[in-house]
Amino acid sequence: QVQLQESGPGLVKPSQTLSLTCTVSGGSIANNAWTWIRQSPGKGLEWIGVISHDGSVYYNPSLESRASISRDTSKNQFFLQLSALTPEETAVYYCARWAESGEYDFWGQGTQVAVSS
């Protein structure tokens, strides 16, 4: 069974950079594609970006200038950095696996991030 676990700070000040880690067990990140998704209060899910099995990265065009996704295959972890945060980006941040079937089949439990001074 594939399991994902997000970790990172729960509070970030405006204009600072958020750094999150997703630790994967039960499956290798060298297989499949791995995504970051967020949900702000009262809003739907927003796709941030994906890192594919070969390390290629694709971003939501609206976030591309501020987002960076990377990975460490030796630790089976992938990472999100999102710079210049605003309070409107307070959200639950999720990591998830994008399966070949075309669905997000495994999700982390999510980590709450508040952007506030």
C-alpha cells in the first residue's frame, strides 16, 4: 500500500517561502508521477504541479514563476517550494500520486499552512 506524508511549517509569514516535503512509502517515486495540490478555505482544489517518473516537472501556469518541485530518490521524497506567499494562499497542501489510470489514487493527509504575520 502506497502511503504519502506531508511535512513542513504550519505558519509562514507573508512574502516568505514555503518549503514542504512529501515522504512516500510502499512505492518508488521513480515510478508514476507525483503532484502537489492545495485547497484554500471555501475554494476547490488547485493543482500546483507535478514531477514525473523521469524527474520532468510541470507547473500550474499561474504559479510557475514562484513554484519549484524537486525530489530525492534516495530518500523517496519530493519537495515543494513556493515563494512570495500571500495570506490568500493559506490552505491545506496535499501531495498525491498521479496514476497511469489518470486519477490521483493515493493522497497524503494534507498539511495546514497559514500565511500570516
